Amino acid sequence: MSTNKANNNNNHDISAIRFDLPQISLHGLAIGNPDGKTILCLHGWLDNAASFLPLFEQLQQSQSMLLSRCRFIAIDWPGHGLSDHRGGDAHYHFVDYVDDLYQLLHHLKLQKITLLGHSMGGMVSTLFAGTFAEKVEQLLLIESVGLITETDEPGKLLRQGIESRAKQSQKNKTLHKDIDSAVKARMNVSDLDYDSAQKIVSRATVDVDGGVRWRSDPRLRTVSLMRFALPQAQHIVSQISAPVTLIKGDKGFAMIDQGLTFFGKKMRNLNTITFAGGHHVHMQQAQQLSQLLEKILG
């Protein structure tokens, strides 16, 4: 593990961080007491650690007492942000993110962890908490409930996945003329405002001749070959022993309410809280989120 910050003794600094795992290096951002309780922040698909910057900045500006008691770490998943891409002969199987998380906890020498996951990061957290229940102290989910499950046509999904790999390998990486056009392109396919999109896009792009390109691995956009069937996913969720807090936006994804229908009763200790906002409600309501965390973690 390595860190980079102006003052190693100031818990209010937001620092760059890197974890060199056996097979891959993960980059991220951190704030708080290095000796405190670790809160691992896990972003959604095609986002990166910067999606937690509004929360970190709010904790910093308010001089939250959490920063003296906790260490908040937001990682870039493999293929996202500044983290390594998977090897040329690999793909981004969803369950492999659970292995990445397991390796990271081993690297940090942590017996138990509190997970704060948004969207895909929440689903990885859920799958981890149902598989390694003894390792999760609290599960905090943002716009994420349960797992995306298999349809009744698994062969069709397998075919779509394989064909999508072939198509993706033939595509050229999208080039934008500048960071502003990349930010606006991201805004067109999300609920992000300009400032939030700029935070994510600045970490997700690299300057090249003629403009900027996305850093993210193009293979992230291919279709999954397989998913858990609903009964399998429900069984995994039922194994979660940690208390679960779901934070959802009142204008968030419709699939969150659908997820509650299929998975809500399988979670033994679930508390649902609604904030005003969309799918990236943690960026839109950073102050409310920080206040909630102070109650939950304080």
C-alpha cells in the first residue's frame, strides 16, 4: 500500500492511495485516521473513486468527528479510473470483483469491514456479505438491492455475451475533443450534473493527441455470459448477518423498488432511507449522507 498526501498527520487530507495485490494494482482515494475503523467505498459501473469525492469533501469541510475515528477508502475497481486493467486473456466476470474485494481485505489485514457500495459496488458488497458474512460488520447500500439475476433463457444471454465480446474487440476507443465534451457525453447518459460528471470524468480520461480518451477498459461494456438464478441470489442474500442500510433516491432507478420486492424480506435487518435525488444520490446529497453516516457509525 502506498499513499500520497501533503501532510501525513492531517486526517482531513484527501490522499491518493494504491494497493498492489498479487494479480492487479488498485488505485483510490482516502481520508480519515489511518488507524481508525475502515469504511470501504465501492463505486458503480463505469464510475470510479471520484464518485465519493463529494462525501469526502463534506466530511472534510464539516471537520466531521468521523475522520478521527474512521478511515474512508474509495477504490477504483479493476478496469476503472486509475486501476489496472485485467490481463489481455481475461474478462470482467462479476464474481471476480468479489475476489478482488477478498484480496483487498487480506492485503489490509482486516478481519471485519464496513462496506459502502453504490450501484454495482453495492451488488458486489451484497454478494461478498452473503458469502463471507463473518467479515462484514455493516452493509451500507446506495441505489442497490440484491443482484441482477438470470433470465429464463440462459442460452440467449450466453450467446449475447459472446457476440458482444467479438463486437467490442473490433471497436475503436471513443475520442473526445476535450474534457468538456467528455463531461457532456457522460451527462447525456446519466443523472449527473456538470460538477459531479466532471469529478468522475477527470479520473476516467487521459489526454492523447487530438483530445481525450476514456481510461476505462472497453471490455467492461460487454454483456455478462452468466448470472445467478433468482433463487440462488435470494439464498446468498439471506446469508447476510450484518445490519443493512439502503439509501435510495426518490428519483432513482426503478429497479431498486423491484429489488426490494425480490430481496427485501431476505435481509434480516434492513433499514431503508430515501433522499431527494437520482441514481447518484450520494453525490447530490453529500451533506445528508455524511450526517446519516455520523449517526450509523458514530
